[in-house]
Amino acid sequence: MNAGAGTTRPPASPAPDRCPRCGGGFACGAAGPAPCACTTVTLSDALQTALRQRYTGCLCLACLQQLAAEEATTVPARTPRRPEAPPRARPLVAHRHGRYSGRMKLLILGGTRFLGRHIAEQALQRGHHVTLLHRGRSGAGLFPQAEHRIADRDGELSVLAQGSWDAAIDTSAYVPRQVHAAAAALGRRVAHYQLVSSISVYADFDTPGTAEDAALQTLPDPTVETVTGDTYGGLKALCEQAAMQAFAGRCLVNRPGLLVGPHDPTGRFSWWVQRLQRGGPVLAPGEPDTPVQFIDARDAAAWMLLQAEQATTGVFNLTGPTQPLTMGRFLTQARDTLNPGAPLHWVAEQHLLDAGVAPWSDLPVWLPRAQAGLHQVDIARALASGLQCRPLAHTLQDTAQWLAMAAPPAAAGTGPARPAVGLPAEREAALLAGWQALQANG
């Protein structure tokens, strides 16, 4: 696992943390129920940035106190900033995994299912005051320590009439009307707004390395609100425009790629986990060197929280991993991690396409080479702003553990309906047999 927050694999007997500055052992309480001792130490923004760049883990209390004392004797007192509406709250303090964050008041629009669930969990672990806006239909019993405001965001939002927040992260806006409604309900009572968009906003992926300034999709009818595969990207692009206008100067738009990991309701990545665990000959699609990209939703959540803490603005592609990945390395790692005895049989993409196999749905994650630009999006901007991705093996193991503990969540989310994914076992076997016969006669 990387240095980001949100591991679901705590050791049975926690080993002492080790300070990356002095090498000494210490017990970090950032993930515990009580406030961590480091919350008593206040560091400047500049020092926090320097520490993030130099270290990948928590510093011990002694080192933090020493750094704070040294800074107090060398840094002149700063003129207090004029209060804003709402004011930026609470001093910034050291937190687990090298993150340095204040105790924000954070509003999450949609926070009990998948991505929002991970954002909420990590935000609470980092000591933030969390308010969740949701319908109360999925994960209603989660996060009793958070404030829950129950409403359907497609209806009236009077539940947001009271309160102010340092940041809001909107995970559930699919049509621009929803962004306009949130902006009208919140007004200036939120200091920073972050919209979760999608890389599907781009007009095409003909050239590898799509960056944030690439052309976006447009819709023939911008008033449409039916979310389908044809309208999803264009509607998300309109959501971005609405957010940038309504929250001008205090808005961040992130464009995630395929989000994976525990609690994933789409079943795409999870299908491969279950398929490898089932064993037997596994149909591996296309060429092994075909590129793939996806990001563990917990790593995406950690990056989003970091940007909220720093009030970052702008547009960012948000996917992973940090180094290029291929379908071959993905499936080989999955096989080695989950079921080393399962043989992979690579079947040419044209044979699969001729047989009517649908990329992305029949064989999740996989795209033919002609569409592989979707898996080669430029993430340099996110990496430069702190994105870290855990090892693939950890995502595979954690997803397998989640699947074993509970059934995937029912389709109760706010997004568009999703079709079932993955080849039935009988069809996969038939495709493999046909390919092997063709090769034997070939």
C-alpha cells in the first residue's frame, strides 16, 4: 500500500510507527478514536508543504515540536488574514501518512456508497467535521459520528439552509441542474467546492496522453437530462461549466477514470477478482501490452481530501496507476495475487470482436487498441499535486476480502442504471474452445 490514507488491512498487533525524520519509534494516534497528540502542534503552510515533499509518513511528536519551535524563532509573525465568509477554520496540523490538514468542516454530497463513503471515512479519520447529504437509502447506518442531512438532491434542498463549510465535495451531480441547485442552496456558505466529474467528458481519445485542456463533448440538446452512455460525458461537461460559473475562483473539477476497489458497485474490476478466484482457464483479451488505467477509489479520495484541505482550484485528470500499466501486467498480477494456478489464455482482439464480445462490459476494463486512448490519460497534473497510488496487489486483496465479507451493494445509488458485466462461464469456455481450435488448425 502507498502512503495514502484508508487502509482496510490493519495488523492484528499494531507495530510501532517509525518517524522518517529521526528514525525513532512512536505510536501515531491519527487513526484512533481520540485526537492524535500531533493536533497540539501548529505548523505553517510553507513548512507543511516542505514536509510533505520530503517525508512519506507521520513525524513523531518530538520532531514536530522541535520543528515548530525552530520555526517560531526564525519565521516572523504573519499578519492575520482578514476573515472570509465562511472563515477558514482551525490551525493546520500534522496527520497520518505525511498529510498535514486542518480540522475542516466538510460537506459531502453523496457519501455512503462508494467514492463518497471512502471520502467520508478518511475525512473522519483525519479529524474533520463531516456533514453528509444523502437520501438515506444505502449505508444509512454508516458514520454515526458525522452529521447526516437526508434529502433527494433532485428535490428541494432546504436541509442545507443552515450551516457553513470550509469545503464541499460533490460526488453525485450528473446533470447541470443539480449543480445549479446546490450552488443556490449553499451560496457563499461554502469556501471551496469540488466537483467529481469524469474523463468521459473528453470529445475523443484518438491521441494518447489526453490532458485537461483537450476538447470536451457537447450535446445536440443541452437541456436533456436522461443519462445514457451517449449523454453521460456531455452532461458531465455541462456540470463542469455550471460549477465553474457558480463557484468561480473557489472550484476544483476532478475527472476520474475507472474507480475500483472495495464497495465498487459497477462490478467491473470486481468481476476479474472473482473470475481469477474461480480458477480454470481464463480468457485474457487482446494483446498483453494493451494499456489500462484505473484508480483505487481510496487513493482518489485521499487526493480529493488533500486538495480540499489546500483549497486547490483548477481541473485535474484523476486516474492511475502512477506508472504505466498493461492488460498483461494487470491480469498476471491478479492471477499471482489471487490464484497462481489459474492459466491465462490470450485471445486476439479481432477474434473476440468478430464473435460479438463487447469490450468494457463482456470483458470489463479491457478496450481494443483503437479505443485504448481512454486508458492513456495524462495524470501529470494530479501527480504533481500529491496523487499517490497503492500497489495493485493491495487493491486486489482488499477487493477480494470485501467480496468475501458481504455481497456487492444493491443498485440504490443516484447515478444511471448500469448493465450487468462479465462473460457467463459457458460463453467464456466456448470462446476459448473456438480460439484454441482455430489455433490448432491454423
